[in-house]
Amino acid sequence: KQRDIASTMNTNDNNINDNNSILSLMSRYKWLIQLIVCPLICIPLLFGHEYFPGGFTSKMSGTLFTTALMTLFWITECIPIAVTALLPLVTFPLLNVLTASEVSTYYWTDTLFLLFGSF
């Protein structure tokens, strides 16, 4: 009986160690998991104009996708917030919301240069 109890305890310990190793692996690569999962969560928003055709355009879907993705990235902080703030420079031209030159004009105004110069 003691051997049976000992073998049962060893298998329970192994299960606990396996669970701890999975959790430690997940916590080690948490940022990578979030970086992959966040866009997957937001992908259905890209197709909103197909499900709600009455006045919901593809540009609105792209803007909603970018906004939701930026929100998730800000909350999880899987990438630096400064990089997250530059996300529309990449996503808007890719999703045909705005051209790259139109987006960049919003980022490089005289007021922003004044603020950058004060630091």
C-alpha cells in the first residue's frame, strides 16, 4: 500500500510540475502570446462592413480594427506604447483607410514639432 501511495504522490507531483512549467513558459512569452492573440481578436472587425452593409464602409471597418487593436496593445503593453501610437501609420495605408501621406500629415504638425522641441 505504501508503494501505491508513493507512486500516486509522484504522479501528482509530476502533474503539478508540468502545470508549473506550462505556466512559467506562458508567463515568459506573455508578450508574444498577446502580440499574436490581440490581432486575432480584432480580425472580425475588419469584416463588419459585410455584415452591416447599411452605411458601414470598409474604411470604417479599418478604422475600428485599428482602434481596437491599439486599445488592446495599450492595455496589455505587449509592445511599447510609443510603437502602438504609430500603428495607424502602418495599418491605415494597408487597409485603404487613408494614404500614407495623409496619415503622416496628422503626425507631423507644427504643434507637435513645438512640443518635441520643448523636450
